[in-house]
Amino acid sequence: MRKVELRMNEERKYKVIKKLVETNGNKKRAAIELDVTVRQINRMIAGYKAWGKEFFVHGNRGRQPQHALSPELKQKIIDLYTSKYWDCNYRFFTELLAKHENINVSESVVRKLLIDEYLISPKCQRKTKRRIKRELEQKKESTTSKREIESIQANIVAIQDAHPSQPRSTYFGEELQMDACEHLWFGNSKTSLHASIDDSTNQVVGAYFDHAETLFGYYKVTEQFLTKYGIPYMIKTDRRTVFEYKKKNSPSDEDDTFTQYSYACSQLGIAIETSSTPEFKPRIERLFQTLQARLPIELRLAGITTIEEANAFLPKFLEEFNKQFALCINDTKSVFDNQVDSKTINLTLSILSQRTVDSGHSIKYHNKLYRTIDNNGNNIFYAKGTKCMVIKTLNGDLYASIDKDIYVLEEIPIRNEKSPNFDNLVEIKPIKRKIPNMYHPWRRKSFETFVAKQSHRIEQEMQKEAS
């Protein structure tokens, strides 16, 4: 006769029924003790007399559940996570399994399967980390194998703190949070992802990759939400860019990212607030955590290795990302102003630089010499020492503001392509240049006044923080 092993509740039923049969006891008392009906007691008595102890073994013991994963599929999921999707959190990994591997399982199944193998999610909660860490430490103490101890030690993870919560804004476009994050997004070198998110709906309204955190990167993000949504009420951003991009003792205002960007915002009527603490803009900080867990994997799976390819990939990715994570946009609760035309955006998002006319009646900009050309294509000369402001628009066009006039800047070549003495040249009439009408951001005096006020305000804020 084979040995039968019963579980605790099965063993209790067996002892009660056995005693009842052997002593011819009271069935109602046994029914109360086991919390069953008398009819069930009669069924157990009949089963005990026919099969003995074996009757109390549950009928599903040892059977594979109908919906259980096969050992082969479980191992395949584990192998895919460790070899291909090692940097995913559990939810994203579940989505990628369905999307790329045609494996449809629930997130809870994936979580239990991976945690049983001590494969911890990058976004695992602190209480889960503490529990697993205790289990690993107990397992580490009970083993003597050096290889197993090293494997267990590698799975013990540190506990990380989260950003504090704060209420959302009421309206879409009431507050945008903007920042840049340097990370190994793709390839072998780090790049900076500039992004902006709406505080009310969690809509990512713009994103752009650049080699570093740059004014051009912020301008491209701004161009995206101005074109698609319009002018927001307020932007919160990081004040540390003032110290990172304002070179020490540099006379050039174009190096001051914050002043340049805040001046463009003032021309559009956008309020801008800054702070050097991450709690000031938690939505964008949390967004970068989520993107770091998802975007590099998507870029890697798409085979993207260059900034150009990454920026071309972003619009489709953000569309899917917003559908999944952002709240629905209620047009009646939008405070975005009317969308701005591309010409206004191009002129407003400009880099403004102070320059002086040299002895050759030319202007030096980025190690190249330029001459000023008027509407009719004629070269206009100014005396040495004349102050001017060079305007580089978003699409790269160059203009100069001198006094109350605007001119096109034309590069002076180092050597003429053709000789007027040896080449048969047809007399070429000056080409008329299309110069935009005077635009408010291009007034030199206005920009100089803004820079002075901005510098004074920043000095006061720094003194307050120091005190």
C-alpha cells in the first residue's frame, strides 16, 4: 500500500471522520466541527470506508491548471527578459511581449514569474524591494556555494525615493513644465532630450534630441507646441541653465540660454518661472523616469543610432505614449491662445547677439565676416564702432538690427569665384532682398533693457537664497 501524504486541512477531515466511524459518534457534532452539512459527512464516511485515507487527497492535486503557462513558455519569457528586454519594467515588458513576440500574458503573471527568479523591475516599489531583499539575505545565509552567494548578492537592489505629489493645474495650457535630460538614449554616447509636458493632462507637448542641453533644443520644443496647440499661459523650467550656459566673464548674451528664452517668452506673452529644485516641476522629472525606462528600448529595437533618426522617430512614439499615459484633452478647458503662424515662430525664436561694425564696414559673427544688404540688394556701410544686434532665426537666416533699420547679412567670401578682368561677366543687377518688417524682439534697445532687468532679478534671487 502506497504512502499517502495529506495537507493540514485534509489531515483534519481524515482524523475527524476516522474517529466518527470507529466510535460511531454523532454526525451533527462532526458537521459543526468541520463546518459542513450532515450530507457531506455521510459522503466522507462512504469515501473513507471505500478508499481509506486516500479519499481525502484533493482531486486536482498534481494536475496542471488549464490556463497555466507551460514550462517552455515560462522559460522563454525569462530568457527574453534577461537577453532582450532587461531594462523594462513589468508593465512595459508585458506590452512588448504582445507587440513583438506574440505572447499574450497578464502583467501579474509576468511579475510573479520574474520575481520568483529575483528579476527586479527598475520601477519596483520600495516595500517589494525590502521584502525581496530580506528573502535574498536569508537565502544567502543558508547557502555555502560561493557562486550562488555572488548571484544572490547581485540581485539585492538599493531603495530609491520618489518625488512628492502635488495637485494638477485646472486647465490645459495653464502650466507647461520644461527641462532637458542627459542620458544614454541610443548609440554609444549620451545625448540630451529636451521635453515639455502639460501639468493638467500629462500631455507631452514637445520633445527634441540634441548633443547637449542647448537653447536650440528648447526652441525646437517650443516650436512644436506653438504650432500644434498655441501659446500657453506659463512655463516652468530649470534655472540652472543660467549658470551652465552663461560663460564666466563672457560678454556675449547669446551664451545666456535663460535670458534668450525668457525674452522670446515675453514677446509671446508667456509667463516663465524658474527654480533649481526638482520638486518645483515634478511632472517633467517623473516623465524622464518613465522615458528612461521605455524610450531607449524602443530606439534600440528600431535600430536607431543617430540624432536625426531619433528626432524623426519621436513624433510617432509620443503619439502612442500620450494615448497610453496622458489624460483626455477637454477643449472647453484649454487656455492655449490661438496657434501662431510659422513665420512669427521663426522670427520670435531667434538668437540675439550684440556686435560692433569693424574697420572694414563688416560684422563678424561665428568667425565669419558679413556685410549688410538692404531691400534693394545694395550694400549699406556703417562707420567703425557702430553697435548692432545680429538676429539668427530658428531656420538659420541672419539679419542685423542697426538703429531702427533691419538688414540681411550676406557672408563675405574669402576670394571671388570669378574675376572681372579675365572672365566674361554679364552685369548683374542687385537682387532684391525680402526683409521682414520691424518686429518688436529685434529692437536693440528693448533687448538691452530686458537683459539688464533679467540680470538684476537673478542677482536678487541668488542673494535671497544665500541668506
